[in-house]
Amino acid sequence: MGSESNFNTLADFRSQRDLSAPACKRLDLLFDENTFMELGVFAGSKDRASGVVTGYGYVEGNLVYAYAQDITADGGAVGAVHAAKIKKVYEMAAKTGAPVVGIFDSNGARMDEGHDAMAGYGDLLACANHVSGVVPQIALVLGTCAGAAAMIAASADIVIAAEKAEFFLTAPFITQAKGEKVEGAGSAKNAALSGAVQILEADEEKAIERAHQLIAMLPANNLSPVPINEFAASETIPVPGMKAADLIASIADAGSVVALQPDFGKAAVTAFAAIGGSTAGVVATEGGRLDADTCAKIARFVRTCDAFNLPVVTLVDTEGFVESSAAELAGSVRDAAKLAHAYAEATCPKISIVTGQAYGPAYIVLAGKNANADVTVAWEQAVISPLAPVTAVEVLWRERMVGTQDVAATREALVTEYKQTLASPFAAAGGGYVDTIILPEETRGTIISLLEALEGKRVSKMPKKHGNMPF
């Protein structure tokens, strides 16, 4: 996995190689049997191993480029040669339109290379961002991933980590020296709670297995068609009030759902899933209010789907955005606008289904005209309103409550009336804001039909470098 100087023939070199190192074992688990071809085999620095294994092969029959840092070779230290080998992987992936998988396990930079090591990290950050949105990038954090390496990993589309891994920008011992003590700081588990890690698995074998599943489900690049996989149909029937995760499972093919960031932004579930064999991104709100973390989670997910033209199916059931002075002071309007920007800018096929409540700005962002939804569908039980029904009744029909013996009972009756009339999906459909109304049990079939109809969607955008999302 680097250059050893004690050989004169290829046979000698091969006999001396240690293929039991963690990096080699991890790549063996990642790639289909006997398909991995190593690149830069003899590259080393100052008679030392390069600290990384790079190459390409096939994962579930798909061409993939990968690199795995070798913690057993100088602690997987990053130097000029180490970085050059990884850079080659990115360059070949860009030329061939194939995904990149990075396996991170390194104690940091080669200190004796100083500026060369920093330049190497800079090259890798540039490479990761250069292919961002062109080919899928998956980061597998299976050991220590710190500092600049953590930024490279976080630049990937999906970060998968093993529970025992470490993932941090600033080492915990540095913050502790300053008097800060945070339980779990620097752990992969903490990174998952903060949203920096999208998928946390119990061990590295399960993490690599998850990468297998994602590679099979994601397009090879931004010009490739949406993958088609064979799964059995779900046996779950959707019903009103169902939890978001269960609702996604009811419309997805059995066993195909891969949820991202389940411990972050809990007011919504985001997941890749096969629906009728075709991969889609699914967003399902949980019924409450959308906070800053949830907005960031959904926005990032929608942009990821859009980069690779994966359809986005949004299941809307929310009371709106968080209402609090603390949220306002923290810039909640920026978070809401960020979510709105992500939906409005996305040109992938977009289907919105109102399954429950859809009030005010949240409805506009997720299912209204701002979302540019190709088709908006509603369950017959849905409630679509510019304000929460209780508030709407106070504004519109307050005089109908004045003088009644039981104001609370009257208000409740008026709220029910409002939901069944002005806020009903039939009223929205009458105004052209909902394209069709369905029963819950018809949801999966409707989505499959719409995905087929939207398969050839093409949109020409105004010429510009990019939109200016309110981060």
C-alpha cells in the first residue's frame, strides 16, 4: 500500500504486501468479489507507505472509484503523495461519470511535510467540490476523521459512520483544555445528532453494506437515468394520522427505504426509496411545526435529489413553521426561505401530496406554487388553509361566537365547519390549487402513475451561475 524499498522484482513486492490491513479489508467488503483494481500501487514518500489505498471496481455491478486511508501506515497521515493518489481517483471519476466512495481513517497530516500536506488537503477539498452534483459522493467514516479531512468527508452527498468512529473539526482535547467539556464531543454519534452524519451504523460492516445499497439506488452521475430495482410491493396501507416513517414505508417498495439524518430535524423524515422499482427521494413531515434543523435537513435533501434528477415526493402534514420569539431571534425566516429556495430552484420531478394539515407559508413552500410542484394531490381528509383553522375562525367568524352560551363549543363547531368548507381540499381543487383528490389507499398507485408520467420532464432555466440561497 505504499513503496517499500526491499524488493527488486514484482514477485518480491507482492510477497511483501500486507493485504490484511484494515484499508484492504474494507475495500474487499465494498467491492464485488475480484473486481477491485488498485491504482498508484508503488507510490510512496521517502521510503514510506503512502497511507492510502486507491482504485476502482464494481459495487452491485456499478463502476465505483474509491480510496481507503490506511491507519496502519504512519497513522494514515496525509502528505503530498497520499493526496495525489486520492486526487487521481476524483479525476477519473469525473471523466467516467462514476460515484466516489471515500473511507476515512487517519490521524491527520504528515507534520514533516508541512505546507505540502496543507496543499494536499486543499487539493482534495477542491476535488470534492468540483465533482459535487456531478457524481454521487459517499463518505464512510470508519475510524478517525478530523480537521480538514472532516471537511472533505462532510462535502460528500452522504456521510455514513460507524458508531465507534470519531468525526470532528476540532479535537476534543483542545476544547477540553479551554475548559469546555461536552459529553460525546468528537464522536460519530454526536455528529449524527448534529446532522453532520446522515447515517449511523453499529459497525463498519453495516456501514459498508449501507453504502452498497445506496450505490445501487443512486444514479451513476447527473446525466444518468433514475435506477430501476426490483422490490416487492409494500403490504402496508396508508391511513390518516400515520407516523411519517410508516407513511413512507406504505408507499415505498418493501425493504427499499433508506432514511437520512433520523436523529436530526425530527419534524420530518427524509429518505431514498424505490417506488414501483424506481428510486425517488421522499420527504414526509411529522404533523407538528418545522424548526431550523428540519428546514436545513429537507433543503439539503431536496438539493441532493435535484442534483441527480431524482424525483421528490413530498408528503405534507404540518401546522407550519415554529412560532416563537426565540426562533425569530435565531433567524427562523432565513431557515424558512432556505427551504423555499431549495424547492423552487429544483427542476427534478416534484409531486406533493397533502395528507393532513397544510397551513400558510409551510403549505406554500412544500405544496404550493412556490414549490413548483408538477402535480399537487390531496387526501380527502386534508385541511389546506392560510391560517390555522382556530385562528381563521377567530378572524372570519368571530361575530358568530359572540353572545353564545358555550363559546368553546361554538368555536369547536365553527372550526369543524371551516375545515369542511373553506379549508377543504375540494375548495382548493376548485380554485385550481390541487390537481386531484384521492383516498389514502390510492396513494402508492397514484405516485407510481405520476412518476411514470414525469419521467421525461425537462426544464430550461434562466442563464446564471447559481441562485443565492439564504444560508
